[in-house]
Amino acid sequence: MASAMPVVVYPPDEDGGRRVRVDGEILGRAYDLRDIGEFLRRAGIEDADETYVAQSALIEWRGGGPNTWTP
């Protein structure tokens, strides 16, 4: 099931971007919740909007939660 894929958002880098890994694959760097939602939609999680990203227990946030975008 697509929504059960492990999602990891890494700590912000010096530019404020956070790497996003889904099911073991790095999908890119996100600069806000919309970016993460887009990565997740491309990975098959259709309902991944900003609210989903901020509240989902399936996302492991490293180095700060969904409101942390600076190192």
C-alpha cells in the first residue's frame, strides 16, 4: 500500500532545503510542505497536501518538525 511507505525528511541544510526519502529512495530537496506533498503525490500518496504532510504519523522528521526550515 502506497501510504505505508516509510517517509523520512532530513534536517535542513545551509540553504533551508530538506532531503526527502520515500521507501529508501531520495526524491529530492524540499523547501516547504508543498514540495514534500508533491514528492509524496509522485510516489503514489494521492492525498498528500500540506495538512497531510504536517500531521502524518508516517513521516519521520529528523532535525526538527514540519515547521523547521533553517539549520
